[in-house]
Amino acid sequence: MYYQVKQGDTLRRVAAEHNIRVSDILELNRELDEYAYIYPGMLLNTPSEKVVGTREATIGTCCEEFNNFDVKKCVESLGNMPDVSTEIIGSSVLGKPLYSVSIGTGKKHLFYSGAWHGNEWLTSKFLCDWCEQLMETKEKGGWLFGYPVRDILKEVTVHIVPMVNPDGVELVQQGIYPKHPHYKEVLAINRGGLQFDHWSANIRGVDLNHQWPAGWQKEADESPQEPWPRHYSGRNPLTEPEAIAIYDWSLKHDFEYVLAFHSQGQMIFWGYNGLEPEISKDMVHRLSLKSSYVPIHTADSDAGYKDWFIQKTGRPGFTIEVGVGVNPLPLRAYSEIWANNLLLALEGLTLTKLMKK
């Protein structure tokens, strides 16, 4: 049997779709190894029979890469539920939609976001899985690990953009190929290298978390001066469509505070140049107790989304670093990410009661 690879495919995703193992694909396609990218249009030999006993994902596990198609399915599914609204808030350089889901009916608005960096897509899976668990509990009228979900969501509305950087995520997962519209540019940025595990920027080589008008010039002066797989701040603040979409979204809503999920360090950054409100320290302490992550006042950097939000609004902002190791974190790291952040994200819904009315 043959399978024609489509956009967003990886060996693990193809194996899961066909209920076979990656090793079965490799056995029939000897030119590939377990780290190979597969590109749209490629033909793969696949077994004619399904393999019994292939692994199925359960809560807190991750068996395959998670991409913007998965975000779409999650958001569309949630959009059919009561007290949920969905929206496409913008698009990426390559025109991929940036999906948002808003849950709750409360007057206090919060914002969670993930996958700012291409090799941090496990944060997107976490946010989508968390939303699904949240809504499942709400519909049953129950409590989730001691949190009265239905009551909480009458007090707050949480807005989630699970994947800010879908182009970067796809590059990390599927690599680059001659028919890709940015093939030459990406190869030039990567100095001809054909592996992209290290890539955190968007498809134009701009770091979306270095794009914000909060100490932007200082950060830009200390970072690469041309498009790069990471840390290039762009020629000016807010040049990239993904950053502009989040900027407009943030101005549209009166967020009480924001949580931006990243995946390196198991830390929570909560301050920026002393501009954060005093209550931020109490809030990060509570997030720390629920996750075991270490509170750090500042990352000694500028131009991040959290930095801009604190500077712009004078309200709390938090950068949550969910993992430790080398990005992209291995799939087996997801169970720890789920365990550490499920309660953190739930606690995040309750922190409005610490703030002055």
C-alpha cells in the first residue's frame, strides 16, 4: 500500500493514522530513519495490514507531534459547547489561521497563550487538552482537582490562543522542501542546514517573543542583526503578522493578567523593570505551589510579550516555562508537563480574587 504525505505529516502522525508503528514504516522505506522528515507529495510504502497493539494516547500522554490542524479540531469541537466562543484572530506569514477559544461568562478576562516558539509545540497540546478537560468537567457540573469549574467560569472568561507560531511549528516538525514557499530564505537563515529542531523563530526568522515594544531596541542591539533561527528581534517592533494579531487581540480585551506558556526551565517569570503590581508576587507564589516551578522576578531580557503587557497595563503578566532539557522536548516529557501545569492553569483562573476591585 502507498500513502501520499500531506502538509503537517510526520512519521509518528502517519503511523497513528494507519494504526501501525513507525518501525513498520521504516522497514518498508529503508531510505528513511526515525529522525527523517517526510514532505508533502512523498509516497510512503505502508503495511497492507494494521498492527495489533499500537499505542493510543490517553490523558497526559503524547504519542505524536501536535500541529495547527490539531488546534483547529480542538477549537471547532469546543465551539459547539455552551459558554464557548471561537475566533480566528489573525494569520501567520504563510496564511495559517491563529485560532482562539474563549471559555466562560465572567466579566473578568484572562489570556493564556502557547507555542510562541516553533520548537515549543507541547505547550499547544497542553492548552488544548486542558481546555477539553475543563469543559468536560463544566458540562458535568463537577469539580476538577478541587476546583469548582462551573462556578469559576461564571466569574471569569479565559481566552486561549494555543499556537501563536504555526509556521515555525510546522518547520520544526516537517522540515523544509523545494516546493515550500520560503525554501530558499529558510535555507539561507539556517546556513544550508536541513535539521530544524533548534528553530524557535517564525518562518521569516523573527523571534515572536522579541517583537514587543518594551525595551525592544536594547534587546535588538544584543541579539542577531539579521533573520536567525532564534532571538532575532526583527527590523522594528511588531513587524510580524503573528505578533500583530496578539497585539490587536490584547488591546481588544481588557485582560486582568496574562500567562504565556513556553517550554524551557521549569520557572515562572513574573516581573519587568519593577513595573509589575505588588500583587504579582503573591500570585506567582500560588502558581509556584501548584506547579513546583521556581518563581524568578526577571529573565534579564526585554521585548517579550509579558514585558510589554506589564509595561502597557501595569497589570500582572507571567511567562510559564513548562519543561527542562533541549527543545523540542521529547514526547515522553508531556506527562510531566501535564502533571505540573494542570493545577497551575486552574489556579490561574482563581487569581482575580487577589486583585483590587
